[in-house]
Amino acid sequence: MTRRLTPCPAGQAGEQSPHRLTAWNAGTGPAQCGRVRAVGADAEGQTGSRPRRAVARRARRPGSTTAALAAVAVACVLVTTACSGGDGETRPTRTGPTTAVPSASPSPTAPVATSDDDFARYCGSTGPSEPLTGQPAYRGKGPHPVHISSDEQKSLYPAPTASSTPPSQDPYRPQPQKAQLVACVHDIGTGPLLQTCRYSGGYTMYWRQGKFEITVYEARSGRTVGTTKILGISNITCDPTALVFAQDELTKTGRTMPSLTASRKALARWVEADR
């Protein structure tokens, strides 16, 4: 085996010292820089004329082996995690399923009363149905406008027409869209006889004072705000004429309804209160 030793070029294989040596095998070129141990035919247990390459070993520095192994281990972990499945095959990065988020659809406009008839839904036998959620909330300083309806689901005191100038500011006769409260006047009986009115053909009308219970609801939510009792007017005069249908009985009993003045007094605790 033929060897020739020469100084290592500065910077080769990451080394900066010019005093390292390079092992040359005849006709094969340089191996690695470092100490040289000749390996001959006897060392391999083989014979033959083909030249053997010298085994070059890099000089070890204290702690270099541990640091190098640690660096390789970290590099292997990083490479394995990022690029491969452990068998050397590069695989694409997997991502989880993508969930499409639907865009929010515009909410429908909350219903608002446009006429007195829209409040009929509050005064049925089962209470409010489908409240007008677009009505003003019952809060803040009073007065709080209230719409007053009867058992027949008719307005007892209709608001002035919208063409009135200026529009009504009476909280007991508000414009429909401004009502915060709805007061339902329920018939709970009759009081004393007030008047007897007789007409031709034997038709007779008896008038008694009405008795009522008022249930107050918040227009926006339909929740019950309170209840109170009230009486119909106590004086009445006979109409000069009476509208009678063929199927009507010859005698009939009617009841008087509360006056607007009496209704204001009965409802003031809710209408005039600060919330």
C-alpha cells in the first residue's frame, strides 16, 4: 500500500488548522483530514494487488461526540416531524377538515302596530298572542303611552286620525306605533240598574252599570304588568232611536263602559310612573 501525507488545506471539512494531515491512497485522491491508520491486506484478512483505502478518523475533542449526537438527534426529530413518516418518504402535511361558516342572514323587521286593530291580539280569552315586538319598550320616564281595548277586542278610545295636526300627544290615546302598554278591559258582571228605555213595537232596553277588570300588558313582550278593577259610567240617557234586528228579543240588557276619565285614573300608576 502506498501513502503520501500532506498538510490539510485550511478550512477543509470544517477545520481551520493547517497542521492536520490528509491521507492519500495511490490513484484515488484525498480522504478526510485527520489522523491516519493504515489498513493493509492482513488487517482485512484478504489478499490481492488492488490498493486499499486508508481509513481516516477525525480527531475527537472532549464533548464533541456527545454534542454531535445530540445535534443529529434533534435534526432527525425535526426532519421526521416536518417531512417524513419515519420511512424516509416525504409526505404532504395533513390538515383537518374545513368547516364552512354560513353568512348571517338579515333578521326580519320586528312587527309594529299600524292601526288600533293590531292590538286585538292582546285581549283574547287566552291573553296576548304574537306580541308586537317592534313596539317601544316599557322603560324610562313616564308617561308611557297605553292603548285601551275591550273584551270585544275593539279600541275603547281610538286615537285621533293620523292626519290630525298636530298628532295626538295624549298617552291614553296614542298613535298605534307609540304604545308601550296595552290595557285589556274584561267584563266581570253588572251593577245596579241605571235606566230603562222603551221603544215602539214593545222593544225595551235595560241599562246597568258595568263592572270590569283591566289587565295591563307590555306591548313589546306581552308580559303582564298589572291588574286593576273599574266601573262603567253611572248615568246614561236613552237614545231617541234603537237599532233592532228581526231575530232580537223584545227586551235586552246592556252595560255601561268606563269613561276615559275613569280609565286615566285607574291606569295612572303604570302610565305616569318612572321605570
